[in-house]
Amino acid sequence: MVQAAILTPVKDDDLPEQPLKIIDMARHKPVIGVPACRRMLEPHFFHVAGEKYLTAIAEASGCIPLVIPALGVAMELEVLLDRLDGLLMTGSPSMVDPRHYSGPPSEPGTPHDPHRDETTLPVIRTAVAAGIPVLAICRGCQEMNVAFGGSLHQKIHEAGPFADHREDADLPLDEQYGPAHEVRLVQDSILREITGKDALTVNSLHVQGVDRLGRGLAVEAVAPDGLVEGFRVADSAAFALGVQWHPEWKVTQNEDSMALFRRFGDAARSYAKEKRHA
């Protein structure tokens, strides 16, 4: 014979205090949106974001990463951004479609991601206008420039005086992401303030780069060949910075990258606090 269990109601006083504290702390942790790339993983499309970016947000910024699907016009941007405290734009093998900056058509075989373009370009503009902190990396930096009316060199190594900024795909990842060249930080730049340095040694893994700088953007960092490798939105009410290199790579092993992600996290915490008290 099966006996019925007698359930005794649990009083609030009987609940452990520590889990409630953890839940309360997590509730107030900033949430950083990370727009995904749309990839074909046979036989279906998937929306994916690189683990290194998500890990850097969690470990270096002290925030919670949230992957945003690349659904383009189907996204309700105001509703989405109302739930976020920051936005991280990632790198990707795909290139921004040149039609977004009135550039010449890409060469056949150039990888594009129209769903990402249709999501990220408007979300960047909307986030900056709303005062939401934005950190844009590699492709994300290029997207940010295009979102503000700038244009891109589609092949830097074929664009006049510039060096070859591509990685050697035959090398191990640690070497691909190893130090490649210095960037000079301009006077009064946010990056100078964050790192306390006038130059940084960075990695280099990009084919495309800034040609015409977007409206309202101010240069932060310049490569030895004159290529713009960092900029900020000059009149933004919040942190809004783009860098062409990859500070997310093994972020905890690089003091400059850690400082950058900490500042981004601090900006997200400030935004989240203001939003809670609004």
C-alpha cells in the first residue's frame, strides 16, 4: 500500500538566506546583447555567436551575455534594447555588404550575412541614440562605421599604402591571434585613459577596414600604415567604442584587454543602475 506524503508548508523564515542573496545579485547584473551571425549548419540555418566574446563578457566585464538572433526586420528593436544594458558587436568571417555604404560590388565568393547586416546596422544606431553602452570589435567595428555613414576598404592589402592586415590561416590560433603591430592612441582618447598608454601592441586578423570615417566618429587608434583601427562616437552620452583588433582573445591574459572590458562592464553597470532608478 502506498502512503501519501504529508507536505508541510515552508515558512519564509525556514528558507536559507544565501541563495536569495545570490538571486538578488544576479538580478542586478547587467545584460549584454551579442548579435548573432546566421550560419548554415547542414541542413538548417543556425544563429551563432563566438564563445570567446561571451566568455570575455562574463569573465572580464562581470556581465551576463545574451545572444540576439539575426532576424533583421522581424526584430522589435525598442523592445529588445529595453531589456539590455549594453551591446557587444563581434567579429565574423562575413563582410558587411558594400551596398550599405554605396561601395562597388564584392568579388564573387565574398562571404556575406545579410540577416546580420539588417539586424546590426539599425541596432547600433538605436542603441547609441538611447545611451546604451556599445563595444564593437573587428566586423562589429566596421559595422559601426557603416552605421554612421562611413565606408570600408574591401581589401586593405590592395588599397594603396596599407600593409597586409590578414592573419595566416595555416598557423595555430595562438599565433594567428598573437601580437602583430602597434597602434598609436590619439591624444585625449578613451583608450589612453583606460590603458594609461600612448600605444598598444595588438593582433591583426582582418581583410576589410575603415575607409571614410562615419559622421560623428572620432579617431582613437591608428596603425603604423595610417589605417584607423579605433574610434568612438564623439557625442555619445555613453561608452560607444569600436576597435579593429580582437581584445576578447584570451582576455584575462592581457592587461589592456582586461581594462577595456572592465570599462565596458562599468558603463553597463552605470546604465543598468540608472534604468532601475528611473
